[in-house]
Amino acid sequence: MASLVKAFSKKDDGGDLVETAFLLQGLLTVKEYFDQDTPKETELRNRIQKLWEEVDFTWYTKGENVLYWHWSPTFGWEMNFPVGGYN
């Protein structure tokens, strides 16, 4: 099976906190837009809600009081980039 990840750089080949947040922002906007009481729109809203609820942002803390931007299945937390201020 082909990888679903498009690496931005050598060590950036996995989870990305910021892009995940952007994706969820877009999905939550879509959820509000499709507000009709139809089976398709109800299912779409339910699927978006499930995704939103299942993202574990606390995992990106590594147990610390900070969020880390990148995680890689190959390199782990090697990029070691904490998010703070206007990053």
C-alpha cells in the first residue's frame, strides 16, 4: 500500500500538529455549511464530528506543558520544534 503521507522534508514524514489543526478548521466549517436535514448531510456532519473528537492533541505534548509541531514514524520527535508565540 502506498504511503498516505507526503513528506515536506526528510524528517517531516508523519504527524503534523499545525496541518491537522488547519484540516479540522476546514472540516468544522464544512460541518456548519451542510446544515440540511438530509441523510447525506447528517452523515457528513457526524463523520466530521467523530474525526474532530478523536484527534488527540495532548499526544503532541510529549507529557510536557508545550505542543510540538512534528512527529515522524521514522524519526520520532527528532525535529523537536515546540509551538509558542506566533510560530
